[in-house]
Amino acid sequence: MTSSRATLLQVAERAGVSLASTSRALHGTGASKAMVERVQAAAAELGYSPDAIGRSLRMKKTFQIAFAVDDIGNPVYVEMMRAIHEVLAPHGYRVVVMTTGDTATSTAALVSSLNSGFVDGMIVAPLRTDDRLIREIRQAPVPVVVLGRTLSDHGVSSVSTDSAGGIGAAVRHLCSIGRRRIGFLNGPLDTTPGESRQRGFDAAIAADGCTAERTEIEIAGNFTVAAGLAAARRLLARMPGRAERLDAVVAANDLLAIGAIRAVRELGLAVPEDVAVTGMDDTEIGQVFQPSLTSVSLGAAERGRAAAQLMLQLADDPDLQTQQVTVGPTLVVRESTVSAGAERGGR
């Protein structure tokens, strides 16, 4: 008979294994895949629900890991969250999603709150970083892994990507398909992504072999579709004449790129025939958008998995040597730069 009040002992008896093996299987530690499946099936039949509070008190752990980002609506963070959950869940951890705010001060305050003991660790993707934030991370009573900026020199484990190189790949692609008047639509320059992507664009334009005849730069207020639309309108308004207008826009992320495509269409122009557009992050929304978006993948899921694996290592050994993982960029060519029916490259 199924009961929500079933005990661990009843689950062990139903599965035909020892109590200790049942506990290990349900907590994802030290059990084979076959054992886990067998015990989970028995637990489901009995309606067993673990006593999470009791377990936490016994082990002095919350079995919760915070994932803190500035904008929980950004699809790149959603992809990271899925990957983090997939790594942590088999080990008995829940993922608690939190917002940092868009300043280093607000992020530092959130990290400081870790002293209250509400989670066993934090994976944080700060938009901006300063000395106080780094200090709070280093002094945190639980492990903290940073997504974004490389902080290994400060004794902080982190997972980063080469977004500057990714922007360079987008610029080279546009030059290779004959685009000569290229605009760059970036986010705030005092942010980690804004600074690195601006550096990548400047380096690509200055590199030998770059065929751009004209470049224009516009800074959006943030990395959202609405901010991209407003900034792209300003960018395109500078060159109203057909002869001098831009024939390509490099956007610092997919949301800005979608805003740019709308701005192009408002002028009665076509993408990519009149203006080619590239994004960055290779999000699902960019993949299904019309036209599908040429974008630079920064390996969001891979970075999320790497951060979660680092967190597990630090949870087992808080004195573990600082770790640094870097995920490389990959340009994915789609319809926003190459017309449908034309030959397109892939990953």
C-alpha cells in the first residue's frame, strides 16, 4: 500500500538491499546506477519522501547550493542552471536561484550573507567585480565558484570563457562574406562581458586582414532586448543614406542582436540581405528566432557543468587548490548572416 509516511527501512525491504545501501542510493553517493534505479523504484512505489530537515540537522548541511546571477530571465543563465542541476541533483543537492543585482556592491552583500548558513556553497556570475567582492568571496564560510571573470590570481576558483576571441570570430566571419561597414552593439563597458567584448571587437578590427571600411560603436544600457532595440535605433540613425549605412551589426549577446534585427526591420531593411547580424551566447531563443541567429557559443551548459563539478570538489575538500577552467568559443553560422538556401557552416 502506497503511503507518504513510508520509512527508509520499508524502502530497503522493498528493494531487497541493506539500509545503508538504500541511504547511499537515495543520496547519490557510493551506489551503482543499477542500485540507484532499484531503490528509487521502491521509493516511488511506497511514496517515500526523505526527511530533508532531519538529514540536514544530522549532517550539519543544508544540501542547497545557490546559483546567483544578475538577471534570472537571461536565457544563457537558464541553460547554465539546467546543467548545474544535472550535476548536483544526483549528489542530493538542490539549486537555489538568487539575483545579485547589477552592481559589485549588491553582489558582495549577497556573498556576505552566506554567513547565515542558508546554503552549502554558491556559484555566482557577477556582472561587475571589485576588491570588496573578491574579499567577500575569499572570506566566505562556504565554497564559492565564480562564473565569468578569471579570479585564480586571487585564490578563487572560477570558470571563464574567451568572449573577446568569440567577438573576433564574428567579425572575421562578416568580413569573409563581404561586409565592410560594421557596427558593434555592446553592453555597459564597466561590466565583465562589456569590457572583454569591446576588447575583442577593437582587436579584430585592427588585425591584419580585416577588410572593414567603416566601424561604428553603440553602447546599450544593459544586455536586454529592449536596450538592444533602443541602442540599435541610435546606431542605424547615424547613417540614414543607402551608400553609407551599415551592412553588418555585431551584438554582444543574443538579446541585443534580436533588438538590432527589429530595429533593422523598422527601417524596411532585410536581414541578412541588407544588414547581417550576429549575436553571442547561442541561446535557444536565437536558434528559433526568424531569421535564425548566427551566434558565438560560449558553452553555457559546459560552463555550468564545470562550475558544479568544481563545487562538488570544494564541498569534499574546502582546502582544495584553486581551480581555473576555461571554455572556448565556437561560431555557429545561421540565417541572420547567410541567406536561407545558401551554404552555411556549423559548429
